[in-house]
Amino acid sequence: MLRNGAAQVFRQLIRHQSTDTSLILERSINRVQLLGRVGQDPVMRQVEGRNPVTIFSMATNEMWRSGDVETSPAGDVSQKTTWHRVSIFKPGLRDVAYQYVKKGSRVLVEGKLDYGEYVDKNNVRRQATTIIAGERGEHPLRHISHSQTFYIFITINFLKLF
């Protein structure tokens, strides 16, 4: 036990004092959770030589009261809507999302942020931020309705059995 603890301390000491990048094995987190409504029916696209991808837009809302809430609790309520692009590459998940997620559905998406570039129709280079759903975690996509909660990840885990 003491030997293992000493070895861990030694490795940490070497890791912090070394400039050799091969010894530095740091972990990082790139995780996103969004709860909102789907803005359009999902679209499945496939570029030659690549796996298909299911893409949809999603809106999240932020609400706040303007003014001093303590003196005037009936202040004006303001709202900001932010649109997100969600891409799903994972084979079972992309098919289930394409089939069951529809415009107006309330969904919880878990994934990672991805930044990339593309060239639009006018040959202008543009930057895009995308949420890649289902990269990590057990519950990458959940469909939530007011009357019931339908968890799409259960279907995906079922598909993995076959």
C-alpha cells in the first residue's frame, strides 16, 4: 500500500516537473447537457465515404426578471432563445433519433461540444459549433413529454443486444 502511494506521488512529481509531453496524461472534460425543444424534424445526411449522421436544431430558453426583484417582484420578464445544432453519429442512436424525434419534441441531449469549419454555397468559409450527442455517458438522448417520459436510450441499449 505504501509502495503504491509512493509510486503515485513520484509519478505526479515527474508529471509536473517534466517538459516531455509524452509523460503528461491529463484528463479533461468536454460535456454538454441541453434541455429544450426540437426546432425541425431530424435530417439524415451522408457524405460519400463517410457514415451517415442525423442532424436537428434545438432551442433552449433563458428567462429573467429585469429591475430589482426585492423591491419590485412584478418586474418585466425577459427571455432569450439560443439555437443549437445537434449531430448524432452513433449508429443505433442516430436511427432512433431520426425515427422518433420530431419538431416540437422536448428532449434532453447529452454530448460534447465540437467546433469546425465548412464552406457554404457561396464558397465562403464559415465556422460552426455542434453538439455531438452520444459520445460519452449512458443517456445521450431522452424524449420528454408532459404526459410521460420516454427514454430513447433504453431502445438503443436494447438494439445493442442484437
